[in-house]
Amino acid sequence: MARIQEADPSAAPPEIQKIFQEQTETFGEVLNSNLISSHRPSILLANQAFGQAIEESGLLPVGLRMLLNVRVAQINGCPF
């Protein structure tokens, strides 16, 4: 059981619900880390902006970025 309760997606502000909708379309569900960080929308929005900046920088090829995500999930014992 998680130590921090996940936020209720239906109670999230509209800008956060938009992020949840995009993740559901991409991954089939909202990522747990975002359900947790959405307790503080400013933190979730900052994390999203950080990820977007990395993506737009072009410093990491898309394929490598996805491999890194899978590897980190494996290290943490999480399915991806």
C-alpha cells in the first residue's frame, strides 16, 4: 500500500485533468507518480515542464529516452 494516497482525478483542476487525459491516451492510465504529485498542482506542472524541456532539447534521442524509462522502472521494481 502506498504511503501517500493518490489524488482523485475527477477532483483535479482542469489543467491537471488535461494532463491526466493525455496520459490515459498514451499509457492507458494515469501514472501513479502524477496522481501523487497532483496533490500540489504546481509541482506536477513543474515536473511536466521539466520533462517537456528535456524532450524539446533534443539531447536525448527518443529511443534512448524510452529505454532509460524502462530501465529505471526495472531498477525500481515497477512494471512499465
